[in-house]
Amino acid sequence: MTKVLVLHSVALLRSALAALLTKESEGSGESGEPGESEGAFDVSTCGWRTALRQAESLTPDVCVVDLDCPGTATLWEEGRPGGGTGLGSRIGLLVLASAGRPGALRKAFEARALGYVDKDGSPRRLVRAIRKVAAGERFVDESLAFGFLEASRMPLTARELSVLARAAEGESIAEIARGLHLSNGTVRNYMASATRKVGARNRIDAIRISQGAGWV
């Protein structure tokens, strides 16, 4: 039996996804024919604050994460310097993604996610992806190809992203400068550069565009 851990900040959504995965895995195999030839899923769920503890306790084969869920940032922040998420190298990371958020796809790739499933796809496709990832194989929906192409063209530097991310949290120029150990003028220069690169009119527009793409 494949053990699956669903991470999401909204209890209702993670419970619904768990119920769907359990039903789909019990009702059909990859062929779409009734039967349990490939084994059912043992599905558990949790929120972000207990994610690492649950992963260590349950030792799931696959961890399913919605990239549009705000809590996803916790995984990247607690990841290892060389990549990964801190969940454990033996756990296959599978993300539910959208092609319109290339920044989120890039972060998942840098975290060594094995599976990438289009959120507009069918439940049966998600089940197939989980089985692939559990076997240590990569799975990428073709519909996400454009998103990956855009992700490879990410225009902002790591420092520009840091400045924008702090600005998005409501920090002032002075607060960003103190937090990043930079001068106020340097922060303004990074902000102006980021604004220009994403084709924004001003700082607020740059934040909006970057958040929409999943960069911030």
C-alpha cells in the first residue's frame, strides 16, 4: 500500500483531496478498469505547522502539495542548502501546479519535486502520478511545459526577489535595508531594477506581477 501525505493549510480542502485519492485508488488502476491491482492509498493529511513532524512520524512514500497554497513557502524556507524541503530525501514530492505560475514551478523544481500535476487535470491522472513518484519516477504533465519554459527565464536575481518579498510583506525601504544589511540607496536600486525587469509601473505593480507569477 502506498502511503500518501497531503499538505494544505485549509482543513476542508485537504480532507476532500484525501477522500478523492482514497476513492480513486481503490476504484481503478492505471488502465481505468475496476480493481485494486495496483494497491490502494493510505492517505494522511496535515497543515504546515506539523508537516515536518508528521512526515518523520508517518514516513509517507509521497507528499502531495498544492503550489498555490500560501503555506508552501514554509517548505522552501525549511529546505536544505543543496535542495530539497527538509521532509526527507526518501519522500517523493508531488506538486499540484498551474502553468501560469512559473515562479512556483521553479521553486518546486529547486526543491527536487519529482511529480508535477496540472490542477485542471483529472483525478485519475493524479493517482497515476502518485504511483510514478512512489516508484521513484518523474511525472510531468505536458500542459505545464510552457510554465517550465517561463520558469527558466526568471528575470530577477535572488537579491531582487528578497527585496520584493520583504516589500510585499509591507516593510519600508529602511526596514528592508536593515533586514538585508544593505544601504537604503542599494535597496532602492534593487527595487527599481526589479520593477523595470518585470515591466511594472511602480513598486506595487512589481509586487503584483511577481506574486501572480509565483516568484514572490
